[in-house]
Amino acid sequence: MTDEDREHLLGHFQRTGSMLEVEVRGLSRAQLEFRPGPYRWSIRECVSHLAVAEPDYWRELKDAVKTTPDMKGKKPSNSDADIMWYGIDRVVHTKTGGGHEKVDTYKDIGAAMAKFQSLRATIIEYIKTTNHDLRAHSFGNTEPIDSWQWMLEISTHAERHIQQIREIKADPEFPNR
């Protein structure tokens, strides 16, 4: 991994971890459980989803880098900017699947945040110390990206849900306390 790629991932993972913590700090039970609509998640459910999904995404990344490097001469299906945009653009809402829709796994925000932050610490340590060439390993079957992009997508996935939490907090019906 180049120094630039390492610093980019490190900064993004640190920022999104801190951003999530800031967004949920000090919220009441009513605020954590508020749903802006009948088929919309609460803030607690967003955090529970991250605590459930990210370990799977991390396992998938570790599996990808165990394979023989296969990206030489190939171009990823998305650019790095496309991956970044995924975390910012909330115009298109996607339906969660793959077991990650189990948003009631964590009823306690503290437990969900502890799980999330513990894995973040593991991932950040990996970013700091790995010698894997993440750009050399593909990720995905139908529209492959490289494994560095998949790591970035793990972090932009969190950013996407941080944006969702901000939308919930901006709802006019969001409880004051």
C-alpha cells in the first residue's frame, strides 16, 4: 500500500469513527428510538446495523487479501471518487440485505458503539501496519473493485449512516430530549 493510500484510509476511518461518536453522544432514549417514518430506522438501529455489518465486511476484506493478487492489468469497476461519493450521496436510498437488516441486534447504544469502536481500532491498526498490496487484490464478483476500495467503502458505509443519523436529528418531530 502506498503511503498516500494508507493515510487516506487511516484518516477516513478515524474521522467516521469520531463522527459517529459525536452524533450519538448524550442522546436520550426517546431520541435514539425516534423513527422519522414507518419504514425508517431510528438512530439506535443505524448504529446497531453498523455493529452487525462491519464485522462481516471486515471478514470479507481479510478473505480477499488471502487470495492470489489478480488486479494486474485490470481496472476496478468504480473509481475511488465513486466509492467516496457513496458515503455522501443520500439521494438514492438502498435496501439493506445479507442479514445486515437485523437492526435490533443491539438494544443498547453503548454495546453497539463498543462493538463498532472495537472493530474500528482493529481496522485502524491493520491500516497502520499491513504490508498487503490492497490495490492488487480484487473484491467482488460481478463488478469487481480493488480491496483498497472495499476498505474505503467500509468507512464510507459508516459515513452514509452518519448522514442518515443527521437527517433523523433534523426531522421537525425529533424529540428535544
